[in-house]
Amino acid sequence: MADSDRSDLLALLSEPVLDETSRSALWPVTITLFVIGIGVAGYIAVTGGEPSTTVATSDTLASSESATPDPVPEPRTPVTTDPTPTTGTTPTQYPPELIAGKMEFDPDSETVVMFGGSSGGSWTGGQVLADTWLYSASENRWRMLDATLVPPQRAGHAIAYVDSLGEVVVVGGGSDPVSGCSRFALVRDTEVDMWSLDVASGAWSWLSPTAPPTDRWGHAIAYDPTSDRLVLLGGIGEFVSRNRAELLDDTWVYEASDNVWEAVETESAPEARACHQMVYDPGTELIYLWGGQTESTAGDGTMWSFSASDLVWTEVETFGVATPEPRWLHQMVYEPSTGLVFVIGGAWYQTTITESGTTKAFASSDEVWAFDPQTAEWEPRTPAPAWIGVHAAAPTGDGRIVIFNAGVTLIYDAATDSWEDLTPATAPEPTP
């Protein structure tokens, strides 16, 4: 995909307002959705209305007794993009030219898991996938997981490894191929779904937790092993006008031991946003949040920390000779051997001031920034060899970070600050 095409794609993903021609074209769809909405409202009236939501404070949640969750129902078999399982063992397998997949490292198997995304390197022309890919950094080998039961296809989801489960967890997301940061996409009138993957057995499980958050995409999650809590913030929710969906600012905590979600009320918190990132730092025992698209097209470059034990958000004062511009669609990875948090790629609206005036244009990034949680200091690192945005990234467990972006596999060595392109010279045909 050419750089110009990618810039056009990112502009489409992040543009919050439609032009008049597009709005007029959408009226037939709007009318159809209105009729469907009447049917859904009737169904809700018959079946009991809105799901209940538990609200917790830092005092009540920290001291409350463990809730007993409802029995988890048998997982359903979802409709996937390819209902026929593949063997997943052929060494020539390689992921398609997908974007917006999500990656996480599984320490038990020393394997990187990548799930979902959109094929063809495009939201609007591609197909949202339900594929699970496994990557071995030591062998530089991709393979597609053989599974008969998988989560429904999605993008804009979030992923994390949960120690107490020993599994990789996927939360939320959407099946609409425009469900990126565009704020124009449909959300189901329901809760986020939640799935976990046992990499050793290759089995997905539908967790069906109690009182989950409302449906959303573009949110972020991070797991704190000290409190055994998974934390979620923000995302894109329901429409608030004909062409604009709501940016969310709510904080949720998932108690892994009880399989239950609870909303958290805090005195201060990050403003509403989407397409941001969060990671856990074991040195400070805090979760860090940075970036995201906010109501301002400039985004937000404030660093926040969250204590999952005390349920408190804190704005972090950062330092450095230079600091990264606010952005979204980036990746944020904690690399254990260095103890640093890396911000990789992303996109933003860049303002340029010249003698003739001020211009504002959408820009994508090849930048890499290192953040030290101990000193709160930013440091620029060697840029990536190419533009990277709407990509996936994860640590590999050996001091490196793997990035997959539209068919390209890149490796960043955090210790030597160097890059390596491990994309096959002639990529094998993607598994159907």
C-alpha cells in the first residue's frame, strides 16, 4: 500500500464529521435503522429492559466481599469469516495485509497472539476478521490457530494477558468495517463481550462476566497482577447525533477471580477519548494511559497513571528535552528487560505555521518514544523504517518488540535501539 493511500485511510478513520453529500446518502440507511430500532425497543420492553450496572467507589470496591457471579452459559458458536477450520501448522502461513489487529504476549508459551483486524489494508474495502495468529519470535514464524470455536470477527477491540487465568483476554470491539476512530459506526445495544484464549490448548472460551460495560470500540485495557484486576477506560459508544457517536470517559474494573465487572467512580480521571493505549508497569505497580482522540482534534498528550488497588487516577508530570505530540492509533508497549514503556507510531492533525498562514493536515508517524515510569522522562528513539499506524505491537519476551502493519513484520530491539524488517521477500499466500 502506498504512503499516500495510507494517509488517506487514516484521515478517513479519524474524521469525525461527514460532508453533506455523504449525509444525504445515508438517509435510507438511517430510516432502515430507525425501523430496526423500534423492533429492538419492543424486544427490550418484553424481556425486562436495560441491564443493571453496579457502581463502585474506591472504598466500597476495595473492601466489599467477593460477588458470586451467575453461572457462565455454554459458549455460542459465532458466525466467522471462515467457518472451516485450518490446520494452522504449515510453516509457509503468513497473515494477510491486515490492519487494526491486536497483539499480546503469552509468557507461558512464549508466543505472541494476534487477533482480529481488517484485511486488505483498508477499513472500507476490507473484511473484518476473526482470525487468530500466533508468532514465535525465536523462529520468526507465523501460524494460524486451528480452532472450531472463535470469537466473532472484530476490530477496535482490546487485548491483555491475565495472570490468574493464564490466558489472553479479548474485550469488546465491532464487526463494522468502519469501526475505527471514525465515530461513525453502529454499536449494538448490549454489553461488551469477553473471550479468553488458552494458547497451549488453542481453545477460546466465552467468559460471559456479570454486569459488563456497555458496548464500545476504540477503548483500552490493562491488567494489574498485584490486584488481579483488569482496567478499562473510554472508547466510542452510541450515537449522540445523526453523524457523531459518543466518546466515553468511564472507568471499569474486572475482578478476574469473580468474573464480574464494576464501574468505578473517581474524583479525577482522563477526559473522554478513543484509540488510546494503557499498559501496566510492575516497577511502580501502576497502569499508565497516554494519547487518544478527544473532542479536540488536537488529541491529548497528558500522561495518566491509575492504581488498580486504590482505584485512583493521577495526572503525571513528565519531563524530557522533547516530548511526543498528542496522537491516536499508536501502540504502547511495556518492555520488561528495559523497564521502559514504548510509544510506537500513530497519527494526529499536525499544525504548520508559515508566512502565508497556518495549515492543519493529517499526519502519520514513524516515531518511537521511550517513557521511564521511574523518572517520568520521555526520550526519542530511532524511528521505524516506514510509516506505522493502525498497527499491532507486543513484546516478544526477549527484549524485543514485534510490530505487524499491513502485511509487514518489523522487530524493534529495545536495548540496541535498532530495527529489523523480517517480512518474507515473497510472502506466502495468506491462509483463507
